Amino acid sequence: MNEALLRSLTPSVLGILVRRGADFAAAEDAVQDALIEAVRHWPTEPSPSSSHQTPVRDPKGWLVTVAWRKFLDATRADAARRRREGLVDDEPAPGPASAVDDTLQLYFLCAHPSLTPSSAVALTLRAVGGLTTRQIAQAYLVPEATMAQRISRAKRTVSDVRFDQPGDVATVLRVLYLVYNEGYSGDVDLAAEAIRLTRQLTAAIDHPEVAGLLALMLLHHARRAARTAQDGSLVPLAEQDRGRWDTESIAEGVEILQTALARDRLGEFQAQAAIAALHADALTAEETDWVQIVEWYDELVRLTESPVVRLNRAVAVGEADGPRAGLAELAVLDDTLPRHAAVAAYLHERDGDPVTAARLYAEAARKAPNLAERDHLMRQAARLNAQL
């Protein structure tokens, strides 16, 4: 069973059912039921000795047919929805299905005006992005049970809504950004898919923030090969082999960013991309223009008022003006912020206080959102403790 194939086909099948009149929640349930049937009936390996082991020739068409029948079965069973039985006449026939990619359209449909932006993002990440409720909860820094309730409420809200009022671009950009971040640093590789969809959006919508997001993704993705060592451990930006960075992606990202900035409609994704471009422009870590980076963080703080942005700015100030200046910036921030302890540990180490730094690295490791980051922080703590 090719799980990657099933995952790639899911948005398209879901989009076909929605376009044919299925409400979103019921369509998603029907698609999930069809996926279960695929796991049961599709062969793991083809066998010439058994006819029922012949691989499915048109996986997408098969899923559409089964999902539609599952939807109709559920509709007939629900007395309150018997009016939908007329849809049986529109049942798609088995056979080749349309090659149209509905994924980006579904992103817009999930960003429906009847939902709050946070609920729209959560619903899209779960239904279209393929993330688990746990992963979405981690991205939002809330308990998993809280996120599960939020997603359930969002499904109920849109269950009887006709999708003729798609949501706004800003919400879709936020979803794509979160999907990319999960693919870049999380458990599921969704980064390339997020870049593909953002390219589609850039071609469809002439907006500097859409271009800014694409530039940001390309500039971050250019460093991906250098982010981990052969043993899978994280390599900090300052220690990465810059010869492994993808110069073509960097050049493309910088060109897209410059064109967007020239329109003088600055947004948060353009500002983040400008910071990434300054990192990419430095031949060595020592040559990084931290003064300019601080200035861009000032713009980003103005645009977002985000405490996480302020935390990252404290690191930049520590590099530009010295670790004590960075610690002074850090002192006014909430110490419960994600990665606050890791930033404090780094700045204390640079300030010549390995005892405090080692303690904070160990504290940060206990709070790390993933195994790779936890192991990196534990190694930092062990390195300093060995020197004491």
C-alpha cells in the first residue's frame, strides 16, 4: 500500500465531492472511509497468480467512486438529510477522473467567512494539509484536546454552508506558512507541497505578500540539506556548511523578494524573507549583517506585535550589540515563551556564564517540541557541563 499516493490523492478526491454537492464534513468522512477501503483492498505487491491482486489502474477514479457511494450511503441513513438523495443521479461513473488539482481551491474553501481565522487555519491543516490534531496543537501552543474541539466546531460550522464565498488570501497564506513550517521542522514532509501550492497562488494572485511568502519558503528551503548532520542531529545556522546551500533557490528567492519590496507594500512575510535573505547573503556566519537584521526585526515587530518575533529579535540584538544587550531585551519578555530558555542559554554562554547556560540548555531540552531539537539542546548542556 502506497501511503504517499493516498495522501496525495486525498485533497483532489475531497474537492470533487464538495463540487458535486457534498457538505464538507460529510465529504471528509466519506473520503476517510474510502481510504480505509483502499487499505483493505489495494494490494501491497502485485501478484500475477491472483486476479484480485492486480494493482488499481486508476487510483483516483476508484477513490472518487467509493467515496461518493460512501457519502450517499451516509446521506440515505440520515433522515434529516433525505433531500440529498436526489444527488444519486449525479453519481460519477467508474473510470478515469479529472487531473485537475483541487488542493489550492480547498485551502480557500476552508478559509470560509463563517469561520474565525484561527479555526479556518486549524480545519485546513487537518482536512487538507494532512497534519494530525497533535501537530496542529503544537503549532498553536494549545492542548491537543482544545484543538480537537476547535476543529470539531469548525466542521459543524461549515457542514451546512455552501462554499460559494471562499475565504481571504491572508488566511490561506497563514495556512500555507504553517504547513511549510511543519514540513520543514516537524514529523511530516510537507514543505515541498507548500512551496508548490504557493507557486500556484503566486501565478494566480498578483500580491506582494504572496510573493513574499514564496521568497521566504525558497530561502529557508535552500538551507535544508545543511540543517542536519549525517547522524540526523541538528546543525545550527552558524555552523552549517554553506557550500551545501541551494544557490539557485536563493537567487530565485532574492529576485522574487526584491520585486515584491519594490512595490512598497511591506507585510510580515516580506520582512521575514528579507531577514532570511541577509543570512543567505553572508559567505560566513561572521559576515552576517546583524545590524540590518535587527532593523528588519523592528519592522516585523511593528507589523505583528508578536512576542515570538521579539524573542528572535533579542537573539539578533545579542549578535549585533553583544550578549548583555540581548539579555536585556530578553528580560522584558515572558519566560514561558517557546524556546525562551534556549535563547537565554545561548546568550548566557556568549556572556561567559557556562553554569547558567548549561542549566538553561537542560531546561530548554525538557520543553523541546521535537526529538531532534531536544537532543541538540541536551548535547549543548552536556558540552558545557564537561567543561566545568
